[in-house]
Amino acid sequence: MSERFFDHEKLDVYRLSIDYVAYSYRIAILLGGNNRHTRDQWLRAAQSIPLNIAEGNGKHSLSDRSRFFDIARGSAFDLARMLNRGRDS
């Protein structure tokens, strides 16, 4: 296993979110036409999760960390809503 240089890289949730971004890009290739706006929002939300986890983990104050983790959590809920909407359609 490669050596990790940053604390956020040790977090399981960060690694899982990186995997989800890769999955999202594989699926996004299949979406086009009328779905392009949903696809773009999906990719932005998916990328937001690991970015905010990494940034939040680098903050020193608990309130700053919590704010970034809350943003990542909100992006995960956005994705869940989009996936549920897709199932309902």
C-alpha cells in the first residue's frame, strides 16, 4: 500500500467518496441529451464530497471542520435525492 501524506487520505469515508466520483464519471458517460443538466449537477455534487472532506480535515478549529463536513454531507443528500428521482421517473 502506498504511503499517505495527508490525514484525509487515511479516512475511509474519503476513500469511498473518491471511488464514488470514479463511478459517477463512468455512469455520466451514458447520460446526455435531456439528462445533461442532471448529469452536470451529479458530477459537481460527487466531486464536492471528497473535496470538502479533505478541506475540512485540514482545518484546525472544530467549527471549521464541521462546516466542511456538513457541506460534504449535504452533497451526499443531493446525490441521494437525484438517484431517488431517477428511480421514480
